[in-house]
Amino acid sequence: MSSPRAVDDAKSTARLSIRGLASALREFDLEIDLECSTWPLVILGPSGAGKTRLLRAIAGLDRPERGSIEFDGQVWSDPASQTWVTSPRRALGMCFQQSHLFPHLTVLGNVLFSQPSVGRAEALHLLDRLGVVSLADAFPENISGGEQGRVALARALARDPGLLLLDEPFVSLDPATRWEIFDQAWPILRDLGRPTVWVTHDLEMVRRLGGQLAVLIRGKVRETGLMEDLFSHPQDPDVARFLTAAHPHDL
């Protein structure tokens, strides 16, 4: 395992390819075709658009009815060829809207549990970079929501993930804390050079992340491209309406 401490300024050439993915949702079907080799990939859309379901399919937590998912040359899911790589074998790091820390483990124990091969010194280094090393011996119930978010991110990075999946990881925090953690964490993630998929409905978050943007509306990727291009000249009418409604004075 390579150390998560290493700074990798080279842009990743890994490619995520999703072709013909389909899964039935309550009000509509998730139908996705998406290619990405420019990172991060930011999935933007209104609440209930299918963003989390798409992320769960990439993570191997939901099994699509049809279509394929391939990352960095490895097919993870393809019902046509009966290919299915389980989530633990996909070398992923994941953070969701709730931290989901193990309540019976300390902060350090949570990070070590995610990857047994990670040493104590390496885990402490990750916690230090995220500003919570002083809480190593504390239990989750005794730390704040913002601190839990930092620990959850350290736990995800300890797996040395080939792909990092973030589903609005700080959305439950108050705005001041959310941006404080983002401003601390995003430079670290960018320096590590890990391909990252970040789900959000927040245009300000999209602006700060940059990278490739995919706009998801009612289960379909309606438009994709560089963030600056989509914000300046959206081609799809529904995408334009969504962006304007979200921040009418900023576009």
C-alpha cells in the first residue's frame, strides 16, 4: 500500500465509464451514461434526482438492473457478462451525509479499523492533517459533528482508495463549520491526487471544486462538461432553469 501522505501533483489518468446503467426508482428510472477522466467529477442536481443512488451503484452498494461500470480498466459491474465486483474489492473510500463512525471504537480505532495494514503512526498522521489528532482517544459520542466529519474522511483516506466517493459529506453541518472543514480538507484531497466523485446540490460547492460537472435531473445526466462552460453556457433548457433557480443572481 502506498502512503496516503505522499503528495501527488500529477493529474490522475484513471477513467470512470458508466454505460447504459439502469435502475428503477420510485418516481422514475435511473438511466446513466457517463464518462470521466477529468477530476474531480462533481455530480450536481436537485434533491431526489438520483444522485445518491448513482453513487451507491458506483460503490457497489446497489446492484443495477443493467448497464456497466468500469474504473481504471477494471469492469466492476456488467449484468450482461455476469460480472460483479463487490464493494470491498473496489478499493474505494466513501463518505456519506452521516459519518457512520463505529460508536464502540475510538477516533483512532475507527481509522485503523478501515484498513488493518495501516499503522498507528500513519493513522495519526492523517488525523493530524485533518486537525483532529488530539481526539485520537475520544469516542464519537464525545466529539462534535464537524470533528466526526473529519474523522470519517481520515478513515476513507486510510484505505488508500483508487476512487474516493463523497456524498455531500458536510451537508448536515452549519454553514460556517461546513466551509471551515471544506477549506481544510479539499487542499489535502487535491494534493493526494485521488480521483474523486463529489455529490452536491450546492452551486457554491461546485464553484470551489471545479473539475468536470455532470448535472443529474430525474435520473438522467442532462449535461456534462467543465464547470466554467456549463455555468456560462448551459445547452440543456432544464439545466439552465435549474442553475438559474438555484442562484438567480449569480448566473
